[in-house]
Amino acid sequence: MTSTFSRDPQPRVQYSGDGARTSFAFPFPVLASDDLILFLNGNPATGYALTGLGEVDGGEVIFAEAPASGSTITLLRRTEGIRETEFVDGGPFRASAINAELDRIMLLIQEDRDEHNRSLRGHPADGDADFCLPAAAQRANNVLAFDSA
């Protein structure tokens, strides 16, 4: 990545297919092709190429065949949580290396926040709500529901 982020993009975008369009932008940085997950109607997509990997402003997914009219295309970034640089005591400390590591951390934070915002959670004013589900055997053939309490 050539520079640090100047904005805070969502790491997920969705489009509707029209049967003709083959190119769909991902307006967020993606470091490697394995870090972008594509779904077509909720299923893993195939038959596409990527441009713009490593670019701060993102790139495009180009399908070999246009997704059908009415289909849903989901582009989702899931960055691999690894460290690529080891800083050795007394060794060189390059700004570009530390910026790359900090950028990776920011991508992971954005993805975690996106996942958190789409998850079931208690209202902050509810105090210590426990959403831990019982073991699978205990919840088998039961329905998750809420009563008046």
C-alpha cells in the first residue's frame, strides 16, 4: 500500500446484477486477492479477475460473465491477521514498514467493527446481558425467543 488511509471505508459492499454489467468496484483497500471474498446470491462466486490490489482507494472485480438480473453480488474484505515485518532491536526502522503494519491493523479493526455492527448484541443501557447460548444438545429443537421480561 502506498500511503495511509485518509478515510474509513466499510469493508463490505453489495450490488444488484442486471445481466449486462461485469465490473463492480470495491471502494476499500485490499492487500491480497485472498483477502477479498465474493458472494453471488450468498454463495461463493467464481470466474472473476481483480484489479487495484494494494491501492488505498480499492479496485474492481471483473466477472467473465455478467451476474444475472436481480442477483446480489457481495464483496467482503477479510484481511489475514498476520505480521509481515519483524523489527529487530538495533536494526533499521523504516517508516514504510511500520505504516504497512499499522495499515493492516486498521483494516482488521474496520472488518471487526463491520462484523460487530451486524451481530446480535444487547443495548448499552441493558447492563451485563449474557448472550451465551446453551450447549447444542440443550438448545436442540428449541426456538430463540423473547418474553416480556
